[in-house]
Amino acid sequence: MGLQGDFYQLLKEQGYVLGSSGQAGTGQELTTATTILAFKYCDGVLVAGDRRATAGNMVMYDRTDKVLEIDRYSVMAIAGVPATAYEMARILEHSFKYYRRTQLQELSFEGKLRALSKLLKENVAAALAGTGAVVPIFAGYDTGQEAAKIYFYDILGAEFEGVEYAVSGSGSSTIRGILHYLNTWGGQPLSAMPEEQATIQALRLLTSAAEFDSATGGVNREAGLYPIIKFITGSGVRMMPDLQLRALFESRVSRSA
Amino acid sequence: MYEEPYRWVEAVGNRRQYLDDQLKEGTPVVGVAYERGILLMTMSKGTLKLYEIYDRLALGGMGHPADLEKLRFNLLEMAHIEGFNRSVSDVTGSRLVKYGITPVIKQAFEEVFKAPFIVKILLAELGQKAEKDGFLTINYDGTFEEKDRYAVLAATSAVEEKMMGYLRQQSIVSLKEAVDVAVRTWAVGDRAQRSALEDGQGHDEARTVPDQQVIDAEALYTHLRRCIAEKTIECALLDRHVQGPSKYRALEADELRTMLPTDLSPSLA
């Protein structure tokens, strides 16, 4: 099957199974304790995520990177069960590389979206059993069409295009309304914002999410912890360094200044 | 008819002759290390000869394109499965070669009722540090050799030695120097192969042709100019300074143009 350049198929032929099938429909509550967001700005797309990982009421970890670089032009932001999400990211990363190297051309953006959709579909049983639900955002730069794109998914693998923005995770309901308001009456649409302006908004949005959602970690200045913010443009994926985030946070976000 | 040991040895000997004959018009491949990584260079006509295998592995090959494709896929599958199941840093050229494809190549070579692989392979590996950069060359019978600063593929071992001898006298630091040395070395090999063909000489007899002690660079460029009329220069890099985990990149015609003597470059387009 190598001729098709399908790495996931190859893995399955080797006996690989994604996630545990579990018992479907045990009725556990599906929690996605996190906040991730993506929106288009003037140069491309910005993807941001808080850094908290929780287990019930407990904060497990405060330095999680939920905005995962899959290849030079695409990023997957994850909400849901991290074990499954990281595994999916690893499969995607290898799938895209494998495709490029075997077929001697990049997988199209649509092809990348379908690859993630397929993984989510195969994971439905684990998602419903409460052990593997993942609700990601996939954002990137479509080099073929020279356009930034954002897609979000439900746990069953359906993909939806976020024309202007997309949000996911437990804190998303808080900021969805803000994004709508900002984009419609905020003076300028999100897609016209320059990078710095977009970063400030992303920091404010995540801070707001943390205000109302205990599972979303905001900015922890004492520990020097800032959200992960990545930009995807025609020249690839770039991460905003903490130092710059800090300066912007202190001058434009923090109210104690 | 091959049950007797003697017949089998004879059959394998015939096979060598057959393979040498198949490869005699193949295009040489040159690999050299330079300050930022590794350069692979060859000339191709239509089908590519240089490929990305994994984050830090690149392949150059000569021989039958279908056989090369098959082995390339073998390498790609092994590398990606290993990289996924273990980690990216566990994918090493030497494991892929020693436990992966050379047993397959050797078996095909010795099973005299089946078709052997008509290929020679050069695998380049970018180490974590510059001193770990290296090459592996694989012959059609499954034998392989490890090299460190440079490596070549050519039709016969005599031609390969000649090219290695030429490389030994060169010093390479920058990419520009690497490209220049690589194309000249390629010309050394191609010229030797062609003269062996024209003389209608046997395979290892090229060795007996008196070596010009100093090979004139101008003569090599002249040879290249003639080749370039029908072939294009193909270059690929494993560049330590490329951002992200995948270090492979093809050297685009525009970039290559700036690195070659001007009268070689126009025919690149």
C-alpha cells in the first residue's frame, strides 16, 4: 500500500490500533478542559492555546503545549484527552512527511484535513467511552490557494470551516461571543489586524476565558507562564517568543500596570 | 542446473557481469560534506536520482529506476515506522542499511533464478554534530561501505576510486565550493566511464588506463558543458540550518546558478 503514500494504512497493516476501543456509550461526561482559539489576521492565521492540563479538579501541569506544529504550514490545536490528541498529532506529522517523501509532492490542504477527520472517526468509540475524546482545531496556510484556513471538528470527525475564527474547549463559550463582537463591531475585522494587535486580542481572549473557566490557565506572571501563540503565514509556522508576549501583556493586557 | 556448487558460483559470476553491463552507462553520484551539512549531486535526464528518505537522511542512486523506486519505498517505510514507533533519533542510516535493505539486495542477488536489483545506492546521513555526518554506499550484491567526508557511486569500482582520488585532493568549506568540487568530481567519473565504453574495455580494465596525475579543471568544465546539453544538474542538501526537523532540501536552479561558473549555468533552465 506504500504506493498510495498512506502512512496510517501502513501502520494499521503493522497491527497498530489508535486508542482503546473501550465500551461505547458508558455515558461519561465528555470534558474538554482547555481553551484554544484560531482566527485570521492580516498576514495569515493566529492559533493560541492556554497551557493548563487538568484531571478533574486537579491542575496536572501548567506548561502544556496544545498548539502542535504538524508541518511547516499547519498546526493542530488540541482540546480533549491529551494522550489521544498527541498520538493523533504524531500520526499526522508522520503521514504528511511520508506522503511528501513517497509521492514527491506535498499533500494538499484538503488531504490534510481529511487525514485528521479519518483519525477522529476511528476514535469515536474511545471518545464515547470517555477515554479519548479530542475536539481539535486545524489551521494552516494553503500554499496551493495562497490562503490561510481554519477548520474545527466535532468528536465524530465532521469538519467545519471557521471562516473568520474558531474556538474549542471548555473556555470556548466565554470567548466565542467576544470574538463575534470584536469581529463585527470592534472597529476593524479580525482579518485586518496586524500581528501585534492580533496577539494582544489573543492574550485578552485567553485571559477572559481563564476568568470564567477554572480549567483554563491564564497568564501566570510570577512563574513567567504565557499562552502559546503561533502564526502561520506564507512563509511557514512561527511561534511568538515569551519575552514579546510578556511585554505585550504588561503594556496592553494587564490592568494592574 | 545450478544444484552443483560450481555452477552456482559460475551463475553468480555471470550475474556480476550482467549487472556491470547494465550499470556501465549509469550516471555517477557524488556526495560531499561541507560546513552546513551534506551535498548530493548528480546529472539526470527526466527521472530524479536524489531523494529525501527521512529527517536527516537522503538517497542518491544509479541503475534501473523501477528497482531504485522499490528500495526507496522499503527505506521510507522502515524509516517512518521506526520513527513513529520509537523516535526520530532512532532512525539511523546504518540500521536501515545493515538490517533493512542490504539483506534484501543480497538475497535477490544470490537467488539466481530471480531478477537482481540493478542498483547502486548512496545514503547520506546528517549527524547531530558535523563530525557525525556520514555516507553509506551499497553495491548491487548487498555489500556496503561506510564513509565519512565524501562518497561516490559510479559504474565500476575503478571509476569510483578515481573519483575518490580526485576528491581527496580537494578542500571544501562553503556550499559554493562543495557544488564546484562535486560537479568536477562527477565529470572525472563520467569521463572515465565514457572512455572505458569507447575503448570497449572490460569492467576493471579502466584501472590500467594511465591516470593523469593532475586533472585539469578546464578540461572537466569542457566535459560538463557537453553533458549539460542533454542532462540537468541535480543537487540536494541535508542542511543543518534548515528550520524544523526535516533537513532535506533540493537546491533550486536559481540558487545553483549563482554557484556555478557562468558558462555552465544557462543550460540549467
